[in-house]
Amino acid sequence: MKKLLIYKENGEFVLEHINSFGHSIKRYFITENGLKEEIELYQPILDQYEIINRLQ
């Protein structure tokens, strides 16, 4: 299953997209708003992803 990992690394917010083959792409965001805007782009297809939020 595809995954979206959300976490902080070196003071930046990270959205890591892991495809069904286990390959990943990381996107880094300075602000939480930037991260939220990117997540909104996934809104139509979020049901295809396991979402793992490690910010809490």
C-alpha cells in the first residue's frame, strides 16, 4: 500500500510519499502552512494512502 509519512526533520516539516514498490520521495517545507497546502493536493486520492502522522 502507498504511504504518506508526515514528520519533522532538522526543524523542517517533511512529507514523504512512499509508492507501492517501496520507493520514496521527500518534500521539505519550512512552514506548517506549506505542508498543509501540499497535503490538500492529495485530497482527491487520500483514500489510496496509509497516512502516518509523526508530528504528534
